[in-house]
Amino acid sequence: MWNWTAKPSDCVFLDFETQSLVNIRKDGGRKYVHDPSTRISLTGLMHEDRRTMWVQPGTTPEGIKAPDGWELHLDKAPPNWLLNAISQGATLCAHNALEFDEPVWRKCIGIDAKWVDCMPFCRAAGLPGSLDKACQALFSRSKHQAYGLLNMLCTAKVSGGSVQYPMATVAAWNAFIEYCCVDVKLLSQLYGLVYQFAEPEVLEVHQKISERGIPIDTALAGRLVLLQEELAKKRAEEFSAATYYEIDSFDVRSVKKVKDWLSGLGVRLPLDKDDKPTLDKKELN
């Protein structure tokens, strides 16, 4: 159930950190969420004066701790205060909840709850959809520097025929926990400013379309892909021929090789704002 008119005081703000074999950037949120290897490791939670770092047992090493002002809940079951808040009508709020957090909750937690997504409110307010970029625009601050830990602590691998999840050091996990907590705090601040731009009717239609999907002529789409590949191959061969085959047709997208080839002809390329040679279309024309 979605509550597109939720006020900040009605919300439990949360952020999931998950682990999976699937590359979410490459394969998309839905495939990521529903893959059997996907599991929750951390969940940052904020509601009124409660701040909890909920850690799934077995996903982190012993000795981890929550930042000052946050309590650590190391249990498979949700904190009791969260269950009470949901039963009393609180709305769970996350950034990109439509495509990620709500499906993760439904798959891994399975408790009925009301939801709201902060991302479309940001866009309605004229802000970037990204939590990081929206916070930079409003607060001149970005997400925690531990962002680089995402790849290390969220990417599972197959070893010996079974899924192996990353463990890493206590220090790495504590930094990652702090990153998650910062995300939740930034989300609560952001939602407090953008919820007034809500467009409930538009969001309800968007949600229905997202859940139902739209009809696609898959046969035509497949033929278009093949046509695009054929044309791309033809154009690459033409480009290679224009360079007297000094640039192979497989390398026509290599910016470095094209720059080197032009430089070898004595062509002085225009410079970009960083005073580096550029192949910008406008400049080349």
C-alpha cells in the first residue's frame, strides 16, 4: 500500500544495504531484488527519537557497533518499536522505494506496511532524482565517504558452487554502518523539504503502470536490435576504411585511438574546459 500524502512525522525513514550476485546497475532493480542470492545485511531506521541500525545475524563479523545516538539491533526479526509503529499506521519512507526498497521489504521481510518514495517528490521539486545529488543541491553535502565500500561489501561471488558473501574487517563494516546511518539522516532532512511537492494522483497512475507494465511488440524490438547491430557494424567498417584501416573496426569507439590517429595526421584538436583535447561533436563540426 502506498501513502503519497505522508507527512514527515508519519514516516519511518529507512535505507537497506543488500548483498547479491546480481549487478543492479547492469540488470536493474527488479532482477536484483528477486534473485535468490539477494539478501539484506543492514537496515538504517529513524522514527521520531528512535534511531536503530538493524543488522541481520551472520552478515557481519563480531564486534561491530552503531554510531553514537544509534542503537544496534542484531536480530533476524524487526525491532519491536518498528512493528508497533507500522501497526499504528506509520509509513515507511525510502529513496527509490518503488523500484528497490519496497520490493526488498516484500521479499525479505514480508510484513504489510504503507510506503512512500522520496525520489518522485525530488523530481517534482525540480531536484535531481539521486539522493546524493539532491542533498548536494540543498545542503551542499554529499553521502558519506564510505560510498566506495558498496562494491566491496555488497557484491557476492560464487566459489565452489556456492554463494560466498563478503565479510571484510570490523573497521570496514563500522564505516559502512555509518554510511548507512548518514543516508537515513539525509533522507529524513530531504523528505521534510520535498514532501509538499507531492502529486498523489500522478504517482498513483505511475505506480499502477509500473506494476502492470506496458505492451511491447517484442518481435519488432528484437528485429530493431538486429538492425541496429547491422548498421553499427557497417558504419564501423566505413570509419575504419576512412582511416585506411589504421583504426580497426572494433576500435572505432576508442577515444584514445581516434585522438592518436588524428594527432598523427597533424590535426590539432580543440581543448575542453580542462585544456585536454576533445572529440566533442560541436567542437569538431
